Amino acid sequence: MKRKLPFFCLAALLSAGVHAAELGELDTEQLGAIQQNQNALVVDIRTPQEWQATGLIPGSYKLQSFDADGKFDQEKWLAELEKLKTSPDQPVVLVCRSGNRSAKVGKMLSEQPGMNKVYHLNNGIQSWIRSGRPVAPDCLASTCN
């Protein structure tokens, strides 16, 4: 019986590569590193009101996911995301307020063909701010120079 266990584990590990990629979870330090070292695309999926209230992670892109009514146009959102990517294998990191929405959208994204490097920020921008990391203001044309 002991000989079967290692073989079974090996088979399970090998078959895991056949399935869709899994959503990775990053803390603030890991996000800073992947953004700098792997040219990760950081996408803030919150609402305009949330961007205004807290600002954004420097270098991130705004791409709202759920609207005010809680609706999500997956096809349109995916098309907009593709426009932001600089290469097909570029890592994508999703950010929301607390990590809940980014986990949901990230799970969907990791199930898309070719999306092998999908992550989300654990505890969202709240953890970024609590860790003392900088935020950039969300500038509207009328409020920023």
C-alpha cells in the first residue's frame, strides 16, 4: 500500500497541469515584487467612487468589473483587459477593496484559455493602505493638472 501512495500523488500532480490555471493570491510585498520584476499588469476592478475615495496603487489600471447594480459584462471586460496587456503571457493582478470581488473575477479569468498567470491582492487595497504603501490619486480631468 505504501508504494501506491507516492504513485497516486505523482499522478495527481501531473494531471493538475492539464486543468485550468489556479488563481494565485499575493500579499502587498509580493505584489510590489511581481509588478517590478515581472512587468505584471495590475488592474483595479473597483468602482469610480472607490478609486476617488482611496486612490490607486501606482502603476495600476482602472477597469471596473461590477457596476452599481452588481452586474458584470464578462465579454466586454475581457476585451478591455486584452487591450491593456503588453504580451500574451503577462501576469495579471486584480485589486478590489477587500479581496472578494478580485477573487471572483480572478477565478473566472484563470479559467480563460491562455490566462496562466492570474493573481489577486489578498485583502485588497485595504491591505495595501494598511501596510503603508503609497497610493496615487484618482485624477479626473477637472481635479488634477
